[in-house]
Amino acid sequence: MGDGQRANRLLSNRTIAVSAVVLVLIATAACWVLLSLYGQGTDADKARLESVRTVGTIVLGAGGFIALLLAARRQQTAEHDLATKRHDLQLREQANEDARHDAAERRISDLYLKAVEQLGAEKVPVRLAGLYALERLAQDNPAHRQTMVNVVSAYLRMPYDPPGDHADRERHRACLEEREVRMTAQQILTGHLAPAGPDRARFWPDLDLDLRGAVLIDLKFHDCSLRNANFAQARFVGQTSLLGIKFRGGTRFDDAVFEGEAWFAEAEFSDSTRFDGVTFLADARFDEAVFFGATVFRRARFRRDARFEKTRFAGKVIFSEAVFGGRADFARAAFQDAAYLPGVDFGRDARFVEVTFARDGWFINVQFGGDTDFKEVTFSEDVRFVGCTLDGLPYAPPEWEPRPEYEDFD
């Protein structure tokens, strides 16, 4: 037994009882001796007995004080032992909690690795099982949702050719099966990105989506909410519907190709948005969309109609060298910051009816190839129509003086 353990050892009940009996015997013997020596009743004996009584009182007081000290020590020792036990209990609970957390993390890692392995399987049912396993892991473990979304996004970024008229029937069948897997992956993403869905517990907030170069088929992100989204160089096969989607961070569609109709009606872009080099092979609709940050459609290609009716551009917008092969309709749109359209080619009709330009509106070297309508348009600051052509003929409004050439907007 160590010195620390010996110091903290409590007196046993037996030791206390024996000590009390010994003290009583000693006191009895002392009284008998005193009475024998000084019990004659003389004045000297009385004085001696009084002195002895005084000393005894002092001794009893000292004994009581010692007893109090012993009781206090006993209480202190008991409290110390209780605190030690409580601390040991907390340590055990923390150790158990750490063990449970480690076990849960190991289980998640094992399930995650197994699901990822399933995504690389040749059989379609196995790949589908891997996707659903990742979905369940993300639903049950919010801290791992971004990781699971990154895995699904990486799968969609893998090279893929949609099924066509392949001469090889096996090849055609494999493409159809892979299409089913990709559609399932898209549905998993869209099913958890809508905050107003039927089951709010399924909504995964504050997620980034990286689908650069992905092949997306009949994508539907209705009323979804994303933080940062990157669709640069993505290929959108079939109809793309992003009605009411909300992009909370930066959004990129650089060099993306929309092979079917693209619907961005009532979409909300909270930060910078880039459509540089984007190609719309069918109609593109941005009706009532809102762009809060800087918006760039540099060298965008609209092969069919482009509709921006009632669209609100709260930040600077640039359409430099954009080409509109169909009808371009900006009726009742609002440009609340500077709008730069240098080198834009309107191949057919261009409607700017009731459009409001709250800041600069520059139409420089713009080609208007069809009917052009600026009825009831409002220009508040610097407006320029320099080097513009109508049906191949130079044009400038007679009441406006020519302005200097535009500057570089990059």
C-alpha cells in the first residue's frame, strides 16, 4: 500500500470503539487515583482537586476539538472519494462515448466504401444499390452529406454517350441501362435539394454541386436550393427545367450546351453568374428570373428564341458578342445596374418594350437583323448606340450624338 493510500485510509469502527473503551478506562483509573490521593476533604486537597478539574476541563475541550478535527477530516475524505468516483465515472462515460463515436465512424466508412465499390460494378442493380446506400448514409449522417453528394456528382461527371441508333444491340442496351442509373442519381440529388418538398426532413441545405462536364438527361431542379453550383461544359440532353431554383452562391454554366428547351423561369441567382460561351440549341426562357450579382453571357449562342420577359438584373450584366438566332424578348425587363451589349447579333426580332435601364445602357456594334422594338423604354443614364446596324444599314437615333467607342468590359 502506498503512502497516498495510507494517508487517505479511514479509521474503522472497531478502532474507534476500542479507543473509546481505552479512554474510559484511563479516565476511571485517573479518577480513582485522584480520589485516593486528594479525597480527604482538607483545604489543600480541595485546591488540588480544583486544579485537577480545571486541567481536566481543558483536556476535555482539547479532546472535543480533536474529535471535531477527526470528523471534519472524515467528511473531507468522504467528499474527496465521492469527487474521485464522479471524475472516474465521467472518464468512463467519455471513453464510452468516444468508443461509440469511433464505432459509428468505422461503420459509416465501411458502408461508404462498400457503396462506392458498388458504383463501379458492371451490373445495373448493384450500381443502383450503391446509389441508394449513399443516399441513406447521407440522410442519416448530415455531417457526411457533402461528401456523398460529391461522390454522386463525380459519377455523373464520368464520360457517357446517351443511347442512339447503335448498330451493336449490346452497346445500345448498355447505354440504356447506364441512362437509368444516371437518371436515378439525378433524382436522388433533386429529391433532397427542394426545401419546400412534401417531407422537409429530406432537405439537405447548404450544399455545393460540381457537375462540370457532366451529361445530364431531362434534368429537373424545380424549386431547389443550392449554394455554389458549377455546370461548366455540361451537356444537357432533353428538356432542362430549373423553374424557381435558388442559387445562393456563385453559379457557372460556361461552355455548357443545352440540347433541348431550357427553363430558368423565376430562378434566383444570388451571386455572380456566368454563361460564357453557353449554347442553347432550343428555346431558352428566363422569364421573371432575378440576377442579384454580376451576370455574364459573353459569346452566348441562342439558336432559337430567348425570353427574358420581366427578368430583373440587379447587378452588372454583359452580353458581349452574344448571338440570338431566334427571337430575343426582353419585354418589361429591368436593368438596375449597367448593361453592356457590345457586338451582339440579333438575327431576328428584338423586343425591348417597357424595359428600364437604371444605369448605363450600351448597344455598341450591335446588329439588329429583324423587327426591333424599343417602345416605352426608359434610359436613366449613359446610353450608346454606336456602330449599330438595322438590316445591314448603319443606324443611330437622330436625336442622340455619337459617343466614343466602348471600353473593354472584361
